[in-house]
Amino acid sequence: MHINVHYAIGVVVASISHYFLNLNLIEYSLIIFCAFIIDFDIVFSKYDKDNNHRNLITHSIWPGSVMLLVGLILLYPLIVICGAVLIIHILIDTFDWGINLFYTGKTIGVRLLISREEEKNIKEILSNYKVGHSFFVFRYYGSKGFVSVEVIVFVLMMIANIFLAVEFWYLVLPYFFFFGFHFYEYKKLKNIENS
Ligand SMILES: [Zn+2]
């Protein structure tokens, strides 16, 4: 899902963790950071043959699993939680387009936004758009289910932050930046496709 959703889930997990572990600012921020940072592997997209960052090892189950294991061995709760949020990010990404989950080259996931048929004809489908990326963006925001999840996760983030970690209220602000990035992209592509 979009990076703002991952960010919001990071805030939820960090806020619940804060309730139990009384985290400091750096620890609270670190959990949120681990929830969204792997989406920045998009800058390494060129290293995948399909230029898809979700095929890179960073978007597989392994980095989170290693971190989780290290945390368990060291009995260090913060590392365990960071490993868990990395894995949560990966599992969430299996629901929309799927990912190279085990880094075996096979895209795995529920893949609610694309059918097998569409995947086979993806080149033809993308050629119907002025910008191929429009297909993915319109499909995402055109899905009532995904838009509903966006809203629910946003509300959960606000509730968790206000009731469990209000001293870190300002750490919800980057959410709006990430949401704005995706929404601006959507509006821009709408204009291009309608022009
Ligand atoms: Zn992702």
C-alpha cells in the first residue's frame, strides 16, 4: 500500500509500544522509521529487471526476519518491534500488487488490485494510458476497499497517538506529507490522462 499507510501503522505500533515500554523520542521515531523506510528502495528500482522496487530483497520477508531474530537473541524489545513492523509492511504489500516475498523471483500475495488475466496483458493495458503508471494509481484510488482502509488506518493512527503517546503528537505530521505526495500524483495523472 501507499507509504502514508505504512507510516500510519508505524505510529500505531509505536504508540502501543510506548504505552507498555515508555519509549523515548528516538525509540518511538525508530519504530515509525522501520515501518515506511523500505519504500525508499524505489531509488534502486533500476537494479530490478522490471524496474520494480517490490522485487528487490528489501521488499522480501528476510530483512525483517533477520532483525526480529537478532532482537529475540539479544532479548532487546525495541529490535523485536522494529523487525515486526518491517514484516508487517511486507505482509501489507501482499494485498495490493503482491511482492517477491521470499526473494525467489515469484510474486506472491492476495493481489486484490490486479487479476492474472490483467497481469498477462499488462503491456497492452498500460499502452491505453498516456503515462503507464496511471493504471496503478487509478486502480488503487478507484478501489472502495483500499480507500476505506486508508481512512480506517488514518483514524487508528490519530486515536493511538492522541490517547497513548500525545507527547509525540508532532510525529503524525509527516503522514500528511506522504499522503499529499500520493494525492498530488493522482491529481496530476488525472489531468494528464484527461487532457
Ligand atoms: Zn512497500
